[in-house]
Amino acid sequence: MKIKKAYFRMYVNNLDDVLPFYQKLYGLPVNLRFKYEEMHLELASIGHFLFVAGTPDDLKPFSQTKITFLVDSLDDFLTYFEENKIKIIRKPRKVPTGRNVTVQHPDELIAEYVEHQVSEVQAVNLMSHEKS
């Protein structure tokens, strides 16, 4: 059970309006960008930022989630959450990049835990398609 990376979540209306600034700030390119059609969202990551773009109405259900943890095994974390009576806010579900769950920590922080599946990330990552 390992957290591979923590992403600070930033909620925005349009990725193209904010990504150039953060690319320059970090000195890094966008490494993941994909559409989450089912939720009418588009997401992108640069460094330790995860940008979630959509209309205010589309963002509202997610706006209380402050951080995303990329983990090695969602199942191991789910077992840990159950054993430690951690409140599940959104049950485990399939997402474009793998599977996720949203929980509330004992200090009331709301966090997403996601396990990426390499083939699914590669299939949806708009950045990898641009390089081809």
C-alpha cells in the first residue's frame, strides 16, 4: 500500500486559460490531459497540480475534494479504509484512467484515491496522442 503521488486539485473553467502559466511556473509540460465525458469534465496534470475543468454546475459535486492521491493498489487502500472506519463519500468506481474512491479523513479532509491502469491512461491521454 503506497501513495505514489499527491496532487493539489485546482478547479477551473477552461484548461487552456491556465495551463500555460503553470507550465512556465513549474518548467514542466502537461503530462496527462483527458476528457471525462460522463461527468462533463476535462482534467490535466502538471507537476503536483491536478486541474479539473468544467462549468460551475459540473464542478460543484467535486469542489469539496481538496487532494488526489495516486496509489499503487486501490484495493489495499479500500481494505485500510474499512478496517479504520474511514467514511466513503463516493464509492469505488471506474474512471477514464482506472478506478477511484473519494473518502473523508478523520480531520474531515475530503480526498480522492485513484489507481491508474497504464493501458487506460495511454488510451485517454490527449498529450500522448499529440506526440504521435
